[in-house]
Amino acid sequence: MMNKEVIKRWLLRHGRPLDLARYDYHFDQGNKDRVVELLSAYQNDDGGFAHGLESDCWNPISSPVQTWTATEIIHEIGGLDPSHQMVQGILRYLASGKYMVNRRWMFAVPSNNDYPRAVWWNYQSDEKSTEDYNPTASLIAFILLYSPEDSQLYRESLLMGQEAVDDLIRRGKSEMHELYNYITLYNISMQLGICWQHMDKFKELIISEMDRLIERDTKQWGKTYCCLPSHLIKDPRSIGADDYKSLIQEEASHLKESINDQGVWSITWNWQQYEQEFEVAKYWWQSELIIKNLLLIKKFS
């Protein structure tokens, strides 16, 4: 059974300071500024993020995916003022066009190959790293949320957002990580009152892809790496939250019963290389899972 005191002690022993601060902020009257302070340790001078913020890749050079990970935490804590230096740094990094090919940010960057990482972060080619809209769709949404509407970056992101929507409609299919990025783009677009061309078709495709990808066999949950409802829906205000409410509630109940013998949650993957470093990253990922799982339980139970 889930015990928050046991979970907090585990975080104190094994967790990243950032994740401990996130835990305190969400569940123990912690300070939002402390989360931002610790998150800033992963931000480079160019405004991008690195240093294993996404725990499966230890590249110290800024990359789009590591920067996307930072934007996720910013969303998680309720956002920041657009003038905040962290936000301004991210916008500066994205505006630089670094690691952008064919108007999409790269999923994996060449320098990944020089540092410990999971196999899926291996760089193969520019084309392979920009074959879909992960993480581009979410980064577009972040720009639209925080960039001034009269800026060149904002105007360019509007064009890129429409291209992203059109590409999904053209393909008709996605995979779960890319789909989550599209969900972020849709949710923030609705928040801002941005209506893309073919918006109804965009919404319809997101819902149909959720239906195709989400694993409904609860026996697979926590045992194999599959698409759980929470991989796509993280907030009751999200697209799909009403449609999948009962299934998300079932996942929240399942999480309460799926604690391992240390009182936290196990991960269901490994790097397939760098075995010693993975043993460290495993604890970092468990810290991340604690935050994500407790937030899901809090919001949907």
C-alpha cells in the first residue's frame, strides 16, 4: 500500500534534489521558487537544458528534448512569468534555431553519442531525428504561451504549428510520445484561443489515436512498457480527460496497489548499454515516477 512518509524517506535517500523540491511543492507545503532554483542548475548559458534533466541522456550540451523536459516541469508547477530569466533563456535558445532541421527540432543530437545514454537517444541522422513532431509540437506550444505576439518567434511558431497539425492530418497516425506533444499543442492552443485550420479534424485524430494507443489490459500496466492513460492525459482539463476518466481513475487505483518492496514504483525499461550509469539513472527515474504518479492520484482519485 502507498505510504507518503515512506515515499518521502525514499526521496531523501535516493532522489534528485529537484524531485524532492517538486514533491515538497506539490505535497508538503514546499516553495515553488525552490523548484525553479534547482531546475536552473540544468540550464546552460545558451538558455537550453542538459545534464541529464531527462534522466536517460547525460549529455551536458543543450538539446531540444532536455529543454522540452524543463518546459514540462514549468507547466507542472503552474507556469512562470514570461519575463522570468528561465523562460527568456528557453525562448532565446529556441529562437537560435540550434538543432532545427526542416523546421523541426531534433529528437536526438549528435553529441548524445559522446555520453552515457539509453539506446533510443543514440543519434543516427538528422532525418531520423526529425521524422515526427516530438518534441517540436510541445516547444511550439511553449513559444505561443510565453513569446510576445508581435515577435518574429511567435509569428514563425504560428506557421510551424499549422504545419504540425497538417502533418498529423496527412499521416493520420502517431506514436505515443509524439501524440503527447500534439496533445500539449492542442491544450495550450485552446487555452490561448488559437484555432488551427481543420481544428475539428485535429481534435478527432487526437481522440482516435488515444483510443488506438492506450493499453486497456490492466495486467500489462507496470509490467511492460506500454501506453498508459497517464502517458497522454495528465490533467482533468486536458483533451480526452472526460472520455477516459474512468480508465484514468482505474490507473490511479492501480498505482496505489503497485508499490514495490521499497515503497515506491519500479521502472519497466533499461538502457541496453552503460549498465553502471543506468543503475544511477534508475533512481532518478524512480524519483520522476513518484512525482508523476502522486500527481495523477491527486488529480484523478
